[in-house]
Amino acid sequence: MSGSGATLWKFGSFAVVMALLTTCLFFIFGGYRSGPANGYSAVFKDTSQLKDGDTVRVAGVRVGTVDSVTLRSDNTVLVRFGADRLTALPDFMDLFREAEERVQAHHPRLRAEAIGYVEVWDDAERLGAEEVKLNACLGAARDGLGGIDLLVRPYDATEDPELWGTAYRWAERAASAGLGLTVHVGEFATTSIAAALRTPGLRRIGHGTHIADEPHLLDDLARSGVTLECSLTCNVVLGSAPTYEDHPIRKFVRHGIPVTLATDLPVHVCTTIGREYAIASILGFSTDDLRTCTRNAVAASFTTSTRRAALLDDLRRSAHK
Ligand SMILES: [Zn+2]
């Protein structure tokens, strides 16, 4: 890899990560409880004095309580526990910046922004729990939360004006709190795409793979100026695209749609942002094309104008090395 290629790779690995890694972190650090608990059970050989009512922790954060501990005939122990539905810790942004600093100790040029993930459900109880999460995001905007990622259920399968009406109202609330907005849509079907493109303040679409199925959707997206977050590995692993070769990413670029490379679920689908850039390179993206993806990611990032300008400047300088 040449010097400028190496710089680009390093740059890509921190610039694009802004949008996606952060959603996962939101949940890792989520722990402020609301709504009913979900029941889980597990069998252990040794429960070391575990008893009813004990706290269940994941990575040090309280996520629920032990409901019952039962000794089984084979001397193993069945533990049932309730995990509270996670929303958001009030001090989430402090934890996020602390995490960013820890990563910067090893990767000084990394810059990350957090986004919250909110779903719209056709179910009053779930919708209520999601609205609590939305309100937590609106509050966290004051502490630097960058945006929200909206997903309307049934995922990719509804044009229901009432559900999308809720999504539009929530999007407007997010925009007036200064939050950026991305919508997860078009991963497995075309049904919800037109409704998603009408979301007020929409700046990015997550996946959108099936937008390529319909020429009028491609035209609508190109006209909207909305940026598309392409997650090549995630799309192939989950069946959104049949193969890397068949992924419509090159079609999007040819259509003048600003495209970024992203990971979506890096742990689940076993990838890194560097690997996504390497795959795009194998698919025929030149170094300049990859740099354009990074520039698109920075331009569409949910960050401060100062931070965005500094990143774009950094990118310009790396292009001339
Ligand atoms: Zn996704």
C-alpha cells in the first residue's frame, strides 16, 4: 500500500465510523430502565451463592434482576432473570466521550459522534418505550448527541400513514433539537422507501439496497441529496444483496448518489471499516473513489461545523501527500 493509500485507510477507519459504531455504544451504555422486563433463563454448573433479587450486570451496567434460582436433578442450576428494556443512561454522553478518549489513546486521529436508535412500532406499549428513548435523545442533544437513527416497523414493509406520521413528528422534534437524522430502510424490500424519503430533515439512509430495484426511487434519492450508508458485508451476510459483485453500490455512484462505506453491525457480521474499504477496492473503487466515500461520510456526519471542517481539511491534505 502506498503512503497516501495508508493514510486514506487510516482516515477511512475513523471518519466513517462516526455514524455506526456509535449506535452500538448507545446500547452498550444504555441502562436507565423503563418499560417491562424481558425474561431469560440459563443453566449453570455453579451459581456461587446467587439468589432471587440479585442484580444482573452486563459490562458493569445493571440490566435486570434474578427472578429464581432452581437446583435441577443433574445438580446444575437453572437461573431465570429479567432483563429490563434498555433505553439510555442520563450520563450517556459522558460515557461516550470517555470511550472516545480511550480509543484515541491508541488511535489519536479517531473522531466519533454518537447517535441514538429509535423505532416506531404499531404497538402502544413498545411505542411508549421508544418515545422514552426519543426524549432521552432530545435531552442528550444538549450534551453533544449527534443524531438519531429511525426505523419504522414492520421493517421495510409498511406505508401506513399513521406510523410514518409518528416517524415524521419524531423526526421534526429531533431536527428542532439540532439532531441529524438517518432512517434505516430498503434493506430487504422497496415498500417503505418512498415514505422514508419524505421524512422531514432526512440527511442519510441506512442500507437502502433495494432503492436500486426501481428507477424512480433511484431518481428520487438522487434528487433529494440524501447520503446513502452502504454496508457491503452486512448486506451480503444478511441477504440484502446476493453477493458483493451484485451489490448495487456502483449503480448508486453512477446515479450521482452520495455513498459512504459503513459497517452497520461490525461485531455481528465480523467486519471492520478498513475491511469494507478493501472490499470496495476489490469491486473496482479507485483510491479517489474511496476518498470520495470518506468525504461524503464527513459531509453527511452529524457533528459540529468546526469538527466537520477540520476533518474535511485533514482529508484534503491527505489527498496531496
Ligand atoms: Zn442495519
